[in-house]
Amino acid sequence: MKNFHKNLNIAFIGGLLGAVAMTMLGPKIIALLVTPPVSFGVNCEPATVYSMQKLIVGQIIGLVLGVILTFFIRYKLFGGKKNTDAKTA
């Protein structure tokens, strides 16, 4: 069971690093896809940059609240139990 928890922690850290990396790289990738190669009457780049900034703020807030809520629930539900099996052996 310890290996499961260790692997789960590694997966959580990897997911967290991936979310941070995509938060940093996402706007640049979107800007590459949305920026027109030539200038014409309609330019949606400023609206896209603004939207991506708001998306990043939302992702960061959600990430922090999710981590805090997950740890709170884990310690409330599973943190108070004492291991009595080790004492009887």
C-alpha cells in the first residue's frame, strides 16, 4: 500500500508541474494560433490575450483551492484514526 501512496504522490506532483507548465506556456501557444500572419481589419489578439490572462488566474485559484480542500478533507476523514494493530502485535 505504501507503493500505491508513493506513486499517487508522484502522479500528483507531476500533474501539478504539468498544470503550472501549461499555465505558463498556454498563452504563448494560443497567441501563435490566433495571431494572423497579415494585418487586416479584424484583430482578435487583444481579446484573446485578455481572456487567457483571466483563464490563468482562474486556473491558479482553482489549483490552490483544490489542493487546500483535498488536504482538508483527507485530514478530517482519515487523519484522526489511531493505529491500534501495531500495539497488539
